[in-house]
Amino acid sequence: MLAEVFHFIEFVLVFALALIAFFIGLLIVVSMMPNNNPLKMMLAAFAHRVGATAGLMVLDPVATTVPVAGEVWDLATMIWLVYFWYTFFKQLPAMREAWSNSAQHNYSSRRPTAVRPVSSIKTSNNQRSLLAKRAPLTIASKRGLPSRR
């Protein structure tokens, strides 16, 4: 009986560690995305909410030492946290709309046009060597959009 309980606890700990590893990998991937990406915006808003919630959890033992003030603190904290997390879910459609109106989303949804290779341009050898040293033009720079380098 005791061995089964320990086996269950071991299973739960391994599962929790796997979820933590997955979450850290997700954080790394999302943090490398552009700032106007909706996943990055949602992750930033989610991190603010988690940080505020953790900060209130740290302050809770200190604030609840006084009997009457502790009860008021608990009630005010719960009301504020419900409102704070409600605003997170209320902001999600606005984040999606901001993404759909962004230049990056409009750029990624268009079909890229063909770019003429440098070798097809009639130039002298000296001009070709100068062109080869430059960074190749991207479709984004031709359209006046910022390139993603």
C-alpha cells in the first residue's frame, strides 16, 4: 500500500517536472518572437498577472496577522484578483485585433513577389562585386516595411 502511494507521488513529480520543462521551452520560443506577436503580448500580460498574484501571496501572511485587518485584506485581495484576471481575458480580443491590423501580419499573409537575381542585372564586373558585398534586398525592404533580421 505504501509503495503504491510513493509510486503515485513519483509519477506526479515526474509529470510536474515535464510540464515545467515544457513551459520553460515555450517561454524561450515565445520570447524570441517580435514584440507585436499576439503570443508574446499574451505571455507578457499573463506574466504580469502571475507576478501580481505571487506578490500578493508573499504579502498575505504579513497582512493577515492582525485579526480584523486580515479579513478585510483577504476580501479585498480576492475581489482585486478576480477583477485583475478578468481584465486579462477581456484584453485577449483586443490583442488579436491589434495583431490582425499589424504590418507584420499583413506582410506574412501576402504572397511574396519574385525578386530579380543580381546576376540578371546588366552591370559591369566592378558594379557586380559591389552589389555582391551588400546584403541582399528582401521583399520587406522593397515595400518599405522593416526587415526581420
